Amino acid sequence: MILEADTGTVLYEKAADERMPPASMSKMMTAYVVFSLLKEGRAKLTDTLPVSTEAWRLGGSKMFVPVNGHVSIDDLLQGMIVESGNDACVVLAQGLAGSQAEFVDMMNRKAHEIGLKDSHFADVDGLPNPDHWMTARDLATLALRTIDDFPQYYHYYAEKKFAFSGITQPNRNPLLDSTPGADGLKTGHTEESGYSLTGSVVRGNRRIILVLAGMPTWHARVEESQRAVEWAFRTFDDYRLLSANDAVANADVWLGAEPTVPMTLGRNLVVTLTRRARREMKVTVSYDSPIPAPVKKGEEIGQLIVTAPGMQTVQLPLYAGANVPAMSALGRIATRAAYLVWGDRH
């Protein structure tokens, strides 16, 4: 899946709702729960957590935590995100939730809360488990929520290396060194899942989110991710059509002190399109005319509809941009009389 972050436009998808083993990309969910605890004040980056024998013995990617030692949450986050340390995940889970099982429950509850539609977590590190899966769409959603919800912690995903216990390890995200604007997020690899990546690249005012899974080799993951990012930035662009509170159109008002009321948007309207589709874009306004007075400012009175080739139709509510009280009793009588005589309701 390739997604334009600002507008939420899906630029490309293939099997985006198919369940797959996310491998270490699921550490993004582990990190999201830790970030939530930090933001809520239930933990601090300077807090130190004990290292169990279970965490110390864990195989796969490691940050090499010292058995029976204590490690700060700050270091553990870097060990988990930059070095993909499975041992860091277990230390965080046991130290913050009491057990891996309880932390996994927190992950599943949080996933439901933030809108992941088809993900289920069975462990904290992404090691193979038949009950552990995500979809590309959910990974893209999780990436966006991480960036939007925790700007104060997102910097961990951009760190290119981390040193702990005298050992320096590089970030496994190939985009960080090869692609201008790359600032996250997480790779994954197991025999079952192949080589995978959830990545983010920012250029100018645009952010592209990429989810790539099932690549046969490390080099294929590098090449495909670079190609996908460049294609997204080259082929598409963001177009700001209207700003919040701009008067989009004037709606006719029936029996109002004013004959019309301005129609406004509640937010900026930005769409992501190919340059060709931009030339064929159509913007229309729909409302039941005329709108009976009184009209209250902020009241929803219509719809703005944007269509273009290859783009899902955008429909946004339009709101009254001003108060329009009903006209006086004498004015209403005169207007109704005119309507009866001339058929003119305005």
C-alpha cells in the first residue's frame, strides 16, 4: 500500500486487506503502547526496568540487555526501534505491564481503539506465531497514528544507529540512508513473512507512507521501496482547492432577512491527484434550494462534491457562513403574495 498522509488518498494497493505475518513491523504497536503510557504520565523515559533471564535469553535481533540489570525506557525504545531488539520488547512488556501476556492484551485493546480493522497480536516482538497478524492497511494506519499522535517520540524512528553495551548497530530501515526525506518507520523479516517495510518519506508539504511485504531478498526490499516512493512523488501531487471558512457558494434563502447565505467548508480541502486527473476534476455544490429561514451560522446546509478520474469521490459538508434571521411578518406576507402571483419564491 502507498498512501498520501495528508489527504489519506490511497495511491496504490494490492492485497492490502490480506492478513500477513508482520514480523518486526508489529513492534510499531509495541512502541505505540509505550508512547501512550509515556504521554499519559504512567511512565517516564528516565524510568529503568529490570531485565529478566527470559528477556536476556531471547533469540533473534537483540540490543544485548544485561541479565538481572536495569535499562532505561529511553534506551529500550532505541534498542527496540533502531536495533529491532526482541529482548528490549520483553523488558518493556514485563516492566510496564507485569507480563508479556498483559502487555499483549494492551496492544490488542489499543489496536481496536485506534481503528486497526484486522490485526491481532500474540507477542510483543513479532516472532512467528499463527495468532499474530496484521494487514498492509492496518500497518499504514498505525504509521499515521504514530506520526500524528506522538510527534514528541517519533524521532526514534529516524535514528540511523544506536550504541548499547559497547555495541553499535545500524537502523535496518534502508530508506534512511538511500532516500531523501525518509524519517521512519520499521522493517521486518522472518522466513514466513519475507522482507518487509513500513516506511515514511517527507518532501516539502507531502508525506508518503509505504507498506511493502513479502519481498524475497534484502536487496529486493531496498529496490522496490525506493521505486515505489519515487513513483508516488513523481506521479501524484497535492492540490489545495479551498481553505476553511472560504465562501464556496451562496445558497438561496426562503423568507430570510437576506436573500442568500454563504456556504463554507469546515476545513481545508486538499486532494491528491495525478496531473492529468487534475485537469479533468469537477467540483459541484449540492443543497436543497431554497433553505428556509432562519439559518444559523455553522448549520450544515449542503454538500461539496469533488470527482476526478481514478479518485474516490470526495464529499464534504458545507455550513452556513452567517446567521440569516427570518424576515419580518410584513415582509413574509409580501413575499408569499409575490410567490402566489408570480411564482417567485425569492
